[in-house]
Amino acid sequence: MTAYEVAVRAEAALGEGPTWDPATGRLIWLDILGMRLHTYDPSSGRRTVRTTPQHIGAAKPRADGGLVLNLRDGVGLLDGDDTFRWLHHEPVAGRRANDAAVAPDGSLWAGTMRYDEATAGGTLSRVAGDGTVRTVLPDVTVSNGTGWSPDGHLMYYIDTPTRRVDVFDYDSGSGGVHNRRPLLEIEEGAGFPDGLAVDAEGCVWVALWDGGAVRRYTPAGDLDRVLTLPTPRTTACAFGGPDLTDLYITTARTGLPAPDPLSGSLLVVPGAGRGLPQPAFKG
């Protein structure tokens, strides 16, 4: 069993999207189905919870303060004074937001999926700071973990039912990707790949839904380390803390016939590795 700690004991239906905010020294995380946006300050233990008006897939810091939100009906901006406005409003019946990540150029790569998880019912789109949207992948089923290599030349991506982590060549000038190929595949019985994080050595950490674990893979796709956790539905991971050495892990309890006491809690593995500073959204 991994030497984990319980950062926040909670009963999130679908905990997701851990993100370290260096400007505030807090971890941001979400309960997608519970429509809750959480923050946690590890230095003081202080927590905040706010209700969102609809299902929320991701919340990321903005360069000028506030947050960018990947919501059911599009991408919105939340200012420091709690003022909200839509940056891109595009409701689609039966579809919701899921995971998102900020690229090296400050754009938001926002994923969507169907509530019924219909094949090819979701997308991965690049949202620029001015609200310009370009659909990068139009036929995604469950858009999940997205991250970039330390040099910014590679992008990693998970469409969960494929059981793969794919890698693309990333063009920082155009903000485009090409040459998609599999980096690794999760074997049957080990769970499904969900969220991911890339560390300072270029290794990819993958949270396994129904796998009760987070795995670290080398840039060549070789399994390097396994963190075994006490609850089956591990959903996403991110490095946080002042030195970015603590790995925070979100979990879920939705769909479990008998959720264990830690399902839906925020866990942390102190000193798991060293993460990369994450860019803020430029918008």
C-alpha cells in the first residue's frame, strides 16, 4: 500500500481535476456531478467549497487572476470578485464538459463527452484567450487526461475507453498537434486510464478508474512505478505544494455499490516526485 495521506475527507460523487495554483498556494479540485468547486490550502488546512450552476469538468488559474471553467454549456471566466461571464457558450443537448488542461501557449484544451458515453460523442477543443475555438479531435468518447512534455514538444492524451495514452507532436507556434500514436495501453483488469500528470523528468502519471492506483510511465511508455490506493475509482492526479513534490489524487464514489470510507476524498502522496509548473490560461 502506498504511503498516502488524506488531504480532504469528502464524499465527492465524481472528484476530478486537481490543479495547483501557485499564486494562492492552494489546490483546486472538483466534484463534477456534485457541481462543487473546492480549494484546499495544505499549509493551513483551510478549505472552501462553492456550488457551480451546472456540471463542471475543470477549473484552471488565469494569468490575470480568477479561473477559467470548463462547464456543461461551454467555457466561462470567473473573476476574483466572483463575476462570471461566458467566453465560449455552446450548449449541446446530452453533452457535458470533462477534463481540461492549459497548453504551454496559455490556451485551454477542453474536453467534452456525452452523458450516456456514446462512442464519438465528445470532442477535444483548443480555446484561445479571446474565445476563439478550434476543434482538434472531433470524435472522442470520454475526453480525459491531457498534458505536455517538459520541452513542450509532445502532448499526451487519454480517451478513456481506448485504454491508451496517446502522444502527439505539438507545434508551439501554431498550437496544433499531429502524428498521433499510442504511447502505452492499460491491460485488461487493471482499470481504465483517466487523468494524467507529467513530471519534471518527462514521465507520465496515469490515474486508473476502477484500478485503485496511479501508475508512472517513462517517456518510452515503460511502467516505472505503481502507487496502490485504498479506493478503486482514482480519477486524476497533479503535483502540488511549494516545491511541486506532493502528488494529489482525486477519487470518486459514483456507481460503487458499497463505497468505502475514502471514496470521493482528496488524497496526497508526499514526496512522490517533482512536478512541472503549469501555465495559466491567457484569457
